[in-house]
Amino acid sequence: MDITSLEKDIKNKKFKKCYIFYGEDEELIQEVVSNIIKNTLDDNFIDLNLVRIDGIKEGFDTIENACETLPFLSEKKVVEVYRAEFLSWEKDKKSTDNLKKISKYIGNIPEHCILIMYYVFKEQRDKIASEVRGIKGDSAIIKVDKLKGDRLYKKVEKIFVDRGRSIGKVELKFFCDNVDNNMSIISNEIDKLINYTEGRDIKKQDILALFSQKSENDIFNMVDFLSQKRPEKAIDILNELFFRGEKDNYILSMIERQFKILFNLKLGMSKGKTKDILSKELNLNIYICDKMMRQSEKFTFKQLKKCMELCVISERNLKTLSLDKRTELELLIINTVRV
């Protein structure tokens, strides 16, 4: 099933017993999940009929028990399993066992329950387990792709409208075509643009003024200091980014993005791909591509993979634990130097 078909089913109140979502942009996946929940459960009883389960911490038994429990004053209940890493192609024995049990159980999910599971890719090469596509029963497996073209423009325009601002068609297209295609980053940039323009019409010059070229250069330099094992210099840049008002999730996204690009550049170079080919494949300016190719040579594949894993761990910690955000990012910097 694709997103368009799903949206049509939701509009017609036609729901399957199980949905499995996967893709790169967690915010887009969560938006789809929220749409199902909103159209299934009564707001007055949502806390009683929505069960959210951490797929890393909990196993099949917890998921099954939640599904089997009857809803309260409602025809339906929703069980949402986030961070369902047992859906990934890379998994340990415990995850393999969980996936086997859940695959068998999907055909026996009670009529009163909708089970939703999702897995967010850690990197561009990531994918779901081949066994997932063989799951039978009243279920749908849906890849949530990044928005492009008109769908992206409409989505971003709606965010502006929801925040009480309008933006011209030309400015909207310029904004979308130049911002990183990640809804968390897009949302952050919209907030900055709204604050910057202080109620007046948004112009192309405003967008140019706020686009984070300096931040990207800072992230490049930060990662370069990490390759040199100079965490104190990297932390100085981190403090400067916080001082300029950059949000923790945006900084983390940029660091993670840098490591992903370096990994893909190194992978491409190992296959003999040239700067011209890689700049087109990764949508990089040829000059920036050249700089990052040289930077990627300072890391091994193992180091880059570990750095990306550390970014994912920091992201989870920031979302699920009550931590000082700056301290968590400082720990990330220190840990990446140790890999």
C-alpha cells in the first residue's frame, strides 16, 4: 500500500488490523500514525485506548498483552510500537525471535485492536527485513518516502499557515528547494524565518539571510576537529551554535547528516566513483563534495559507522530521557573522538 491509498482508507474509515511503516523521516511517519489514531479513537478516551510501546526495550509478550486487552468505552484501541528495530534487516537473535512471533500473531490480532509498528532508517543504505514483506493477514506495509515536488510545497505551505503566516509561491518554492528535506529541520527553519521577518512579508532575501551556510561550515569544521581528536575545539563550535540560537535537534541532525555523507562518499570512492558522479548522486555542490571527500579519508568505515550509531543513541536519549541537551551533545562529541 502507498500513502495515497492509506489516506483514502483513513478518510473512508477503513482500517486494517496492522500497519508497518518504515522510512528516513521520523516526523513524517509520526504524522501518518497520528492521523490513524485521530480518526480511530475518541479524544475523551485516547489516554485509555492508546498504548505506546518502545520496540527496543519491550518484546513480543508486551505487545501481545497490549493488543489482547479490551478497549475502554470504545470499539477500538491502538497499540503503537515505536523504534521497532526488530523490523530492520540488521538484528540480533532476540529481534529475530520477536519478528517471527509478531509475524505469526498478526493473523490473530483481535477485531478491537489496530497494531501500528514503525522503523526509522539510520542511514540511506538501511532497509527493512526481507521477512516483513512476507507477513500475511489484514495488514499493510508502507514506505513513507520524503516529500517531493507539489506534495512538499503543499506540506510546507500548510506549516506556515498553521503558524499564522503566509508565504508567496515563488518564495515557498525557493525555500523548499534550498532547505534540507527533513521535516524536523524544515520546521526549525520556518520558526526562524517567522521570527526573523516579525510579521512582514517574507522575501527571498530573508530566506537567503537565514539559510544556515555558516552552520554547515561550522558542522564541517566540528567534524574535522573530531577527526583530529581535538574535542575541545569541537565543543567550542557547539557552544557557538547554541549561542546563535540553533536548536539541539537541528545541530544533532546536521552532525548525523555530515557523517552519513562522509560514509557514502567513502563508499563511492571505494567503488572508483569520481567527484563529478558523487556530487550528483549526493546532491552536493562540486566544491563542497571535494572538501568532504578529503575529509572522509580521515575516517575508517568502522569509525564512521560507529559515529552514526552514536548520533542515533543521542537522538533517542534526547527524545526519551530528561537530560541537559547541551551536555548530551558534548558527550556525543567526546564519544566520537574515542571511536
